[in-house]
Amino acid sequence: MKLRDGVPDPVEYHMDLSVTPAPTVGQKVRLAFSVHDPWKDRLVKNFQIVHEKLFHMFVVSQDLQFFLHDHPVFHPDGDFVYDLAFPKPGMYRVLGDFYPDGATPQLNAKTVIVPGRPPATVSLTRDYSTQDGENMQVELTTDPPEAIAAQKTLMYFRVKPSDGLEKYIGAWAHMLAASDDLIDLIHTHPFIADGGPQIQFTLEFPRARTYRVWVQFQRRGVVNTVHFDVPVKELA
């Protein structure tokens, strides 16, 4: 690994995911994540804490109705472990966000299939309507008004009421953007935020698809999770 002014070059580590027992709808299974280096396939046991956690996990169902952001527990053997009951049949995408010591932050996604009749094909349309969370409302505007693939989109979220807004896991907000075919998964945090009512993200959507964008805010100890659907077009 080369160093540029003390910063390592980006190198992709690989993540293994085991599910035991075989997944069945409604039955708890154990997800075990292990991370290996890209040179000698050595198990990695040392990680940097990012936003108060060693490992961020996201799980999204293929119909985009199930969303989970949580944090598997690190075990001395090197695995990150989490128990989960998948609520319905179909495909799930499981995203791991972690930072091996001496490397760069990593995003790695795996697929889990739960047997049974899969849900109907997703068809998303633009939805920028005001969303109701647990104890706040969230509004979205974007610049440009229509997002363009591979171009910066400024996403302005306005929360109300904003009194009592608190950092959630070390950030004023967390975002996961997922393409409607679940190929693209993006985990990011605000570009501009100061505890006030407006929180800005800057995002480059990689392809012309419709993306479901989940955002999470914390107010008075309560986590609010809402989502918006953002169509992304090709550059004309």
C-alpha cells in the first residue's frame, strides 16, 4: 500500500457474510461479517471508529419497503455479528461500512435470498412530498430540481420543528441512497449542518435510475427515519 502524504491509496478490502441457519421468513438468523485484506486474505481485526461505531450495517429489501440501519457487535474472533429476522421472502441487499486500520473507509455489499414468493417489481416515481417522522416533519428540495447522473446534486432537507435536534451516532444526519434495482448503495453524511433546521447533503448519483433516499435525524432522543424517491436522468 502506497502512502501519499501519510494517506494510504484506496484499496478494496473484501467482506464475507455468512447466514446461519439458512434464512426463513420470520425466523432469526445470525449474520456474521468478516473482513479480509486484499493481499494475503488475512482476517482483519483492527478497525477505526467512525461515527461512534466500528461497523455500520444497512439492510434493504428488494421492494424497498424494509430498511434497517444498525451496528453488528465485534467478537474477539474477528467477526461482526448481528441477529435478524427477515420479514418477507425475496432478495435483500446488505451493506457493510467499515474502516480497516491503516486503510481507507470501505463500502461492501452482499446479497441474501430468503425463499418464498418474491414481492412484485418495484416501480418508483418522484416523491418529494413532506414526510412525517416520529416527532418531526422533513421537507426536501434539490439543486438542480431534476438530479443528473454523475453530476453533483445538492439536497436540502428542512426539519420542523428543529428545536431539540441532536446528533445521531456522531452526525447531524445519516443517509442511504439505493437505486430501484439495488445495484447502487450509497451511505453518506451531511455536507453542511450546524444543528439548525436545514441540513445539506451533496450527492453524485452514478446512473440514470430512480433512487430511494432514506434520511435519519434524531430529535429529543427519538430517531426519525423518512424516505424520498428521486428520479435521476442522463446528462442531455
